[in-house]
Amino acid sequence: MKRFIQLYLELDSTNKTSRKETALISYFQDAPPRDAAWVVTYLIGKRPRTAITAKHVRMAAIEAASIPPWLFEESYEAVGDLAETVSLLLDDQDRTTSGTLSHWIEDRLITRTTADDQEKVTTLRGWWDELDQSGRFVLTKLITGGWRVGVSQRLITRALAQTFDLPVDIVAHRLMGRWQPDDGFYERLTASDTRDAEAGKPYPFFLASPLEEDLATLGDCRDWLVEWKWDGIRAQIIKRCDQVFIWSRGEELVSEQFPELVAAAGALPNGTVLDGEICAYSKESSPHPKVLPFNELQRRLGRKTVGKKLLGEVPVMLLAYDLLEHGGIDIRGTACSDRRNLLAVLVRNINQDDTISISAEVNGASWDEFSTLHQSSRERLVEGFVIKDRQSPYGVGRRRGSWWKFKVDPYTIDAVLLYAQRGHGRRASLYTDYTFGVWQDDQLITIAKAYSGLNDAEIREVDRFVRQNTIERFGPVRSVNPTLVMELSFEAIQRSSRHKSGIAVRFPRISRWRRDKKPPDADTIETIMALLPSPKR
Amino acid sequence: MLIQHTSRGLYCPAGDFYIDPWLPVPRAVITHAHGDHARFGCDSYLCAAPGVEPLSLRVEGIIQLIGYGEQISINGVRVSLHPAGHVLGSAQVRVEVKGEVWVVSGDYKREPDPTCAPFEVVSCHTFITESTFGLPVYRWPAGERVITQIYEWWSENAAAGRPSVLLSYVMGKSQRILAMLGEYDELPGPVYAHGALQQMNEAYRRAGIALMDAPNPVSVANNTDVFTTALVLAPPSAQSSSWLKRFKGCAVGRVSGWMRIRGRRRRLALDKGFVMSDHADWPALLTTISETGAERVIATHGNGSALTRFLVEQGVCAEAWTDKEWPEGEEQVQ
């Protein structure tokens, strides 16, 4: 435990990734495997269930600090982190921490208990008594999660790879999927024999660059393959050695989240790697499946397990657009059009249903025709075009020239700041989370929340405005005099029964502060409703 | 009401004077020379004698001095100044009319500080207290311990060949650090100071405060190699300036009470935060309020509403004057 607290302090005391990596490497070099396995588990954000929860943390802190609950909440609001609030409220004391990290976790935190809330509070206070301020912080973080110490899964992966002299993608692969942080896990994670992980290795994704110019600048349109730019998740599906692996672009193995894709990809021949977009779709719109907007797909994301109900409600499909490996051979060097022909044959051969489909080519005789089609992107729920040089190989990363994305401009509206809430983590105590409204008759109704888009100086200015123009406080939220007008951008707009305005917008952000506008100049709900796509047959 | 809260600041109608006004007035009583308390443009200023050197760097006009504890009469109101322990020359203002006593604390701390006189408890009927750090999460570690942390951080950086840049307020905090480091027999390397600090250091020296042997101005270094083991003191504003570039690969730390909160430190992209403040922390606020024996407590600056709500629940008559946001304190970080 002591060594882990020290590691935490080292990670926290530098803002530089390279020094965080050094700290992790020096920890992994001499840490007991069982402890190290837990450190990996927690720092990549997997947290086992504990008998004592955030509720008990609050109760115990209020009791130990002898302060009223409201004062605890005010303190929490100023600090922006529960575990930190606790560590700051209790008397500091010098303590030498004993016991290994795995002892603290396995014999205390995750053991099952029949204790009631009050007994749990007493237990937790006893643990706190054994620790100094940073120890309490770290222990409480083991309960509440959210380290906010600038360590990503990538960084952990890199540090492990460095320490044990392994390729980064091998470690990344071994960290995927289901595992328990036991002795065997850490041994497998750091094993020098890498054959286990070869089968699931993806290729680096090739990325399209934004096309800022006119379509016509690309030359003859027959040299280019034009596809719709789907609003889903970019993914590679790998079938090797009778196993299926699905990787998202964030170098994350997401196979478990998409069981229907794993099943469908089982029919692919071994030695196949597809590149495409995972999208949610509706089965009702036969004969052709209709792709659903991203917010439907979102319901499927970030879950450990996907229930039957959800599988039925939001089925997903892969819209495949490239073939990277065929018959066990890396064909990325061949021409785009050749790869696509092979892909078409492959998809046709396996197809039982639409779960793995080919992303259709958009056909046009001239760039003018394509332009017209591009204007229908919104109704088709796509983000625009992806345009590929038919002769180009599949590259690595974002290299300009052969793959372009040609997006539609975002929607923009002018809205009025109505509510503000303090941020968390590095934005703790600043009012940075805003809710905006637009006019409905003579009332402002909320339309969207936006957290990003202002620079630091503007955030400070809005923060000051919020403090000086508060009408009412509801817990951490303040309502403010409707005065500030901001231009919001968003990618898509939908009807929604869950929102008061009847509208849900996708990826809203502040595009600029309209200091030149006053609240009466803000948009009305009617003008926004008019942006709703009319469904296209 | 002996003292009122007006749009220009705290006002004593009986004596017709203001305390730390934020707009120009004919007569100002100044608790200390920080920018948010001592504003330019008043006709006359009254301050505690030890504070004259720093104050005359900030304001012009007539400066009247009285010693700590010395009583004078302003339009029939008895006024005296008492040490607040905040920075050099900082004072609490005691105001008495017909036996009724009010004390305005100004900014204060209870911790020892080698650069200024220690806080003195002044009994009163009404105590107007600052509450910059009016939440129970603000509790300061002992100053000695923080100086040790700074020393260790500097040693570690020096050993690795990294300059240590330490950001702290120009007046008060920087001199406190210099004075405390001056007590070490040996230091990990040379000490340099940003140009903005030189003037204030000189003012402190003229006032007879023993600071460490003159820190070198950064500008005299003819070769940036000298910085690899150095501690460089600078104002917080230097963090975002190109001035910082000359300290290649430096570690940047900041000394402030706000560093108690990790999020604030992370937001400023600092490598290290040292928790040292010239303000009262939560326990010191409560102790002081109780020691003054005041029947009534008024909180200004900072989180006054939480402090007074807490006091009211403890049976103390308390209110917060927070209907207007107070000017941003010297300690305010972005």
C-alpha cells in the first residue's frame, strides 16, 4: 500500500507524461506481481465492487469531521472530488502504512459482509485512522474510482511494454477482454512469449483528412471512390485461428460489446481483416436496413455486458469499406479498387443477413451531381462523404492526399445561458458546465448543455458573470440572469421525448460568444424545429 | 452600525472614513498594501507604521502612520491598528464609539511569519472577519513543514539538473519564503528572483526585515547553465510568459493556500503545489472568532455564507456581507 501511495504521489506531482511513464516503469520493475496486477486494474479504470460505497464515504466523513451534511456538500462542491474532500476534511496525522495493496483490497475492500451502514462507516473510519492524508485519499479513491491523475490505458500499456521489453500492441491486446487481477493474469500480461497475442493484432487505422477545398479540385471524379461518411464507430473485425476480434479506433478491443458482429464474423474465412463502421440499424425497414442515428448506438456503448433486451432494440451492423488482410495475406499495398472488389465477393459469400454489409458506393457522373447528393447527407443521417483515390494503398495514420472526408457544416443556433454548474477535476470550483435556452413564445426553455468551446480567459469571465448574476441556487446549480448569448454548434438534431424542448442535439459545443447579441436576438424553438430532417424514402 | 457596507467599501459614518475602499475616497484606513486592499487615488491614507515601505510602492498621496496599539481620534471616533500577522505592516482596525468596539480584521493569519508581527487578539463587540478560506477543507500544514517540502523539491530538481521555478505573490509570500530559507546553513543551489520581486524585497529590507542574502536578479545571469540547480522566485503571472522559457526543462511549483485543492493545481498545469497561505484557515477562523469574544460576527471576502451559516447553527449571531462580490484577493487564482 505504501509503495502504491508513493506511486500515486509521483504521478500526481508532475504534469509531464514522460515523467509519469518513468514513475510507472520504476513501480512495475520491483512491485510484487499481485499488487502490480491491482495497480493495472485500477489505473485503467476497472474497479471491483466494494462493500463500502460512496454513500458510506460521505457518512463517515461527515461524522469524522463533525460538520453538518450541508457543509460537507459545500466543501465537495469547492473541491470537485469526493475522495479528496474527505482527505482534506480529516485531521492530518503521521502514520506509517502497513500491509500490501493486495491485502488492503482483497482482505478488506472487496470482502463480502453483512454489516449494516453504520458498521460499515465505523470500519471505514478505522481504516482512515491507519493512514495519513495521502493514504486516506488513495484508499478512498479505491472505493470511489476516478483517479484524475493523467494516466490513460495507453500510458499504462506503454509503461508495461517498456518495463518488460514487449511490443506495445501485444500488451494492449493482453489487457483486453475479461480477466481477474490474479497472479496468473500478471504473469500472462508480462510473458515474453508473444504468440498468444499475435492472432488478435489489428492494423493501424488509415484516417481521412478533411477536404477544405471544392470537390472539383480533386480532378476527374471517375478516379475517386465516394462513400457516405457513417456516423458510427470505426472498427476492424479480425478473423484468425477461428477467433473473432473487434477493435475500435481507440485501440480498444470491443468484441464483447457486439456479440451479433462476433457471431456474423464467425462465417468469415480465417485470415481476414475488415475495416468499416459499426452502426445501429432498424430491422423493420426491410428489404434494406436503415441506419439509425448515433445516439441510438450510444446506448450500446461503454457497457460491460449487453442485455438481450438492448440487443433486440438496438441491433448493430458493420458497414464494411475495406479489406486489409485476405487469405492471411496483408493486402494493404494493393489498390483501393482491387481491395474493394475482393471485399464485395467476401461479403456476398458469407451473408446470411445484413449484419456485415458493404458500405455502398455513391454513384455520380460529375462532381456537380455529387454536390447535390452531398446536400442530402443530413436526411440520410450521415456526416457527408469519404472520398478515396481508387489507386491508393491503405496507409497508416492521417496522411493527406488519398483519403478525404467531406463533411457537411454543423448546425448553429444562438442560445441564452440559463444555468451554470461547477466543473470537476481541473475545472473544480469554476462554473464551466452550462445549460442554454431558446425562446418558446415569451419563455426561454432549455435546449442543450455545453461544456466546451470557450477559452480559459472566457471561462473566467463567464465564471465571474455567474457569481455576480445568480438568481437562485439549486444545490450545485445556479440559475443566472439571462444575459449572455452564445452560438452553439451541433452535428445532428432529433426529436426526443426525454427533453422538455422535444429536441435532442448531438455533440453541442460553444462555437463563439455572441457579445454583439442580446437575449431577444436568440433563436426560437420553431426555427430549430425547422432544422429537423424530413425522412427520405 | 459603527461600520457599514457601501458601494465604495467598508465605511464608518461616525468618523467619516473608509477601510480599504475600492474606489477613491477622501480618507482611507488601510489594513495592508496588497492591491485589492490598497487602491490608488485616495486623498489620504492611514496605515500601521511598519507598512509604510510597501504601501508607498502602491499608492501616492498623504500617508499617515501610527504605531500598533496607538490610539488616535478621527472625528471623535477612537481608532487604533493592531497586528494581523498577514504581511509586513498588516493591521486590524479597531474602532470605538461610546464604549462600543468593532474590529475589522483585514486579511490575517495565526501562523508565525518571520517577516511580520504576530496576530493580536483584540476583544470587541462586533468582529468583521475575512473568510477567504471559509470552508473546512482549508487547513494549513505548519509553515516549517512546507518550507522543508520546498527545500526537498528543490534538492531533487537540482540533483536532476532541473531549474526550480517557484511562483508566489510579490508581496509577503515571497519574502516569507526567502526569510525562512535564509535559516538554512546550506542551500541546494543559488537563488534568483524575477525583476518584479526586487523592488518589494528592497522595501522589506528598508523596513529592517532580514531576508536571505540578496537573491540575484535573473537578468544578471549571463549563462543559462547557472539555473540548473537554482531556485527562481517569480510572480504567478510569469507562468504564462516567455520569460519562463529561459529555464529549460524546469519544474514549476506554486505556493498558495489554493494549492490545497488538486483541481486548481492541475488546472494551472503546475508540477507541484505547496500549501502555504497568509490567510486564516478554517480552524484559525473559528478560533479567532471565539477569542475576540464578539457578540456579532460579519464575514467578508470569500466563502462568508458557509462560515456564517455554520456559526449561526452554533448559536453565534453572524451574517455574511456578500451581496456584492468582493474584489478578487491577492490569493485568488484563475
